[in-house]
Amino acid sequence: MTLLIIGLFILAALASIPIAHALVLSSVGALLVLGRIPVDLAVQQMISQVQSFPLIAIPFFMLTGALMVSGKLGQSLVNLLSMMIGRVHGGPAQVGVLSSTIFGGVSGSAVADASAIGSMLIPWLKKLGYPAPFAAGTLAAAATIDILIPPSIPMIVYALVSGASIGALFVAGILPGLLMCGGFMLVC
């Protein structure tokens, strides 16, 4: 069966069929040829893996983060943090780290955080006189905090795969995330 699946996949890939479709075609083709497992059972298994409530939540976390940055809320957050800590030594960079941490608590995605906060704050930091590599490096490093701050997409996926409690992982990630934020702000 393995050789049949690999052969059908290679044929589909050589026919310029997209990889995802080639995988499905090779699997279903092998099921049809061998006939040991009913095809409807395989289709049910494929569909049941996608209908997971925590996996459905992930796009909504990302949508919330995108709405926050595209609207006035993201700029208001940066203005508030800038008034609070922007005047201390290294304050604008600390504003970037703190806004990235707060945004991580909304979106849960380090990539979404780096692109959203970076597009907003790197030009601002450059205008204030920070070197572009420092501004980009600071915000890229701060985006990694999102892996720890709940709701973290990697935590959700880990909990689904391992069977761990999502709530327990979220509670366990708060303190390390805040300590990491504090350490980054101290370095800035």
C-alpha cells in the first residue's frame, strides 16, 4: 500500500497537481485500488480531524489581532504606552516590547505580531533616531514572547496533540511571558 501511495503521489505531482490535492488523490486512490478500508470511513476520518473547537479558535485570534492593529486601537495602545514609559532611557524600544506583549495576548501568533507591530513601530523608532537593525531586532525578539502569553497558538496545538489541558498551559505561560517581557525591557 505504501508503494502504491508513493507512486500515485509522484504521478500526481508530476502532473502539476497541487501537493495537498496530490496527497488526497494518492490516499483515496490507494484505498479504492486495495479496497480493504471503506472510502466513506476514510472521508469521515479526514473531516472529523478538522472539526476541533480549539482549532476553529485560531483564525479568530488572528482576526482579532488584525482588527486591533488595522483600527485605531493599535495606535491608541502605542500612544498610551508611549505616554507611560516613553520618556525613560530606552523608552520607545520598551514601548515596542510592551505593545508586542499586549498584542500577543490578543492574537496568539508571533508572526502576526511581528508584522503588525513591526509595520507600525519600526518607522516610528527610525524617526526617533534608533538604527533600523536595532528596531527590527527588538520587535522581532519581542514577538517571540507571544509563544508564552495566552492565547498562544503553539500552546493550543500542543494541547491538542498531547492531550494536555489548554487552561493549565495558559496559566503556566503567563509568568514566564511576563518575565521575558521584563527582561527584554531591561535590555532596552
